[in-house]
Amino acid sequence: MNAKYSGRCLCGEISYSVDIEPVFTGNCHCKNCQRSSGGAFIPAMLFPEKNVLVSGAVKYSESQADSGNIHKRGFCPNCGSQLFARFGHMPGVLGIKAGTLDDASNYVPTMDFHVSSAAPWDFMDPGLPSDSDDAQPFAPADRLQRASTAFDVG
């Protein structure tokens, strides 16, 4: 039986699978995501961490977001591929970078966020809603509430 979502790093040392739908999907345009990805944004999917099966030893690097929250990015220590994210203000949540999916067509973003930090050359889908409030990621409030409920946060 195949997982709904599966993926891996470039070298294959780290892999993951998830059998549920993400609670949130969106493109993060914050400066830290630009720096860590080397691109205009990170396409992110959020899941309850307890539902994600990870194989391999992931290494995490910690940084502080503009909001003051701690953000941990998980990557393969062998090839350096960035796969995961953990958020200090949302325990129990695991972010997955959509570019690591085995089938990237499974990723459907619902919004662009932190757009006030977007690179001037970044082109965003005008059909997606956007959120420029850098202090409140994953807004609007109903999405944050949905995530909080799903992950038993706050």
C-alpha cells in the first residue's frame, strides 16, 4: 500500500511517508526561507508529527525567525537536502518541504505568506490568497485554529 505523501532527500538516506492530508499548505516567502532554500520561497506542508514516518537520521539546525520564534530545519547530513521544519510556537507540527515529494503534483498551495519579505524578482500566483503579516504565520486565524486543534497546540 502506498502512502498518500512520500518523499526523500537527494541521496535517499532520509525518506518519509504520511497517510493523511496536510492541515496546511502554502508558500513561505520569509527571508530565512529564502536564505535556507536559495530560492524565492519554500513550498510547505504541515502535518501532525505523530503521523509522519521518517526513516534515517535527520539533523536539525536552529534559527530565530523575525517573529522571535525558534525554527528548526531538518536536513540530510549526507547530501544536505532540507526536508523538514519544526516550529517553536507549534509543538507537534512537522513541516515537509514539497520539493522533496516523490510526486510533486500532490502539492497544492492554499496561500502565499510572509509576502512582505518576498524577493523583488519573486513571481507569485495571483490566484492564491496572500498574507503579508510576518508576525502571524499561517493566518488567517481560522487556519491557525485548525492547525492548533489538529496538533493539540495551545
